[in-house]
Amino acid sequence: MCRELKKLSLFSDVDLGLIKNLVSAKQIIKTSYIKGKTVHEQHAECLGLDVVVSGNLVAYSLAQNGSETIIFEFDKDNIIGGSLLFGEQNKYPMNIYCTADCVLFYISKSAVKQLLREYSFVIQFIKSLSLNSQGMNKKVLYTQKTLRENLIDYFTMLSAEQKSKFIVLPVTKKQLADRFGVQRPSLFRELQRMKAENLIEVDNRRITLFT
């Protein structure tokens, strides 16, 4: 388990002896979750950090109309709970669940306090908090644009990544709707309007861009 920890950015330069002591004291625990499992429920108290070893998770809020808005996505090396653990308001503001089978390392608050004496851990910890903050800021920008603007931005990004005007969505339509905080019917209507205006062609997950 110590070798696995050393492969993570957060622990790559941390003293191996300290890691072994924390693992032996069960202050660092390896946990596994299956796809669809909730790892932290909204309003639950944050008692430690989770570091993602593998898999993907999302933090989402549920609107009154029943639609989910994905606020943040977590993957390998991301920290969950970093901004909550030492705050006065230390309860999870959203549900966090797995969108794929996940492996996490849970680090107790006591262990985090010891690790924060290590300069290398502090640097990686701050870096992770900064990345999380940037991700949240990016999500705020979604709410300031129309659904069409968000779709065009997303399709343009995929086109650049896939180096083609013929793109394949890496997510389902449900996940895409959640990404922008709308219900699937709203997403389908907008895609059909864009198709009618000859902006795109839609074939399941295949999108052809005409812009």
C-alpha cells in the first residue's frame, strides 16, 4: 500500500517512514466503491481527506425540478474534502458519488495534520486545492451562458481534441445534460434546434459540426 501511495503526487516526496507509520496506525486506509455508490452524502461531516487512486466521481446538486447539476468531477490524484476539513463549515455541501468503480485512500484529520509538517505534501496539497478552485470557477462560467453557447464551446473543445469536425461524445446525453444543469428533454430540444439551423448533425453520440 505504501508503494501505491508513493505513486500519487500528494505523497511522491513524503518520507516513506512517516507513510508506513500512518498506514500501520490505520490513519490512512484504502477504500473501494462500485459505480453508482455514494461516497459522501450532502450535509455529512468531513472528517478526513479522500485521494482518488483510480476511477471517477462527481459532486452534484439536485434542483427542485429534479435535474442534477454536476458541480465538480474528480479523477486520479484529486483530493476530496480539502477545503472543508479545517473549516468552520465542514459539512459536504453536495452529494459525491462514483461514476465508475473507484479506489480511494482515506486520510484521517490527525494524519493530515502530521503530513502538513512535510513541505512536499503542503505544496501538492495547495496545488490540488488550486485546481479544485479553478474547476469550480469554470463551472460558474457555465451558469452565465446559454445552453447553446455551452454546447458550442464543448463541441469546439472536443473537435480540437479529436482533430476533426466529426466528433464522438465521451459521455451519454444524460451526463451531458447533468454537466450543464439541465434536464434531458431541454438538451434534446436544443440539439434538434441546432440541427434544424444546420449548425450540427446528430447521430447518437456522433456529432458533425458545420460551424
